[in-house]
Amino acid sequence: MAAHGTPEYSTAEGNDYAEHERTYERFIGLVKWGVIFNVILLILMAYFLV
């Protein structure tokens, strides 16, 4: 087996909590609109295809 050196760990400097909150809000918005779009699509399919 190959010889490996000791692992080096690094830590992030600072806490970018504001960016975390913005990313989470975008994710929640995307999920919300995705669900709304799928519900509308299913309603339209049920109306026009049946």
C-alpha cells in the first residue's frame, strides 16, 4: 500500500449565515413553485385527457 502523510484539516473562516439563509429561501421558493406547477399540470391533465 502507498504511504500517506498525516491528513490536513482546514476550517472555513467566518460564518456566512446570511448567504445560507438566502440559499435556503431560494430552495424553499423553488420547491413551492415546483409543487404548484405540478398540481396545476395534474389538474389540467385530468380535465383535458379524461
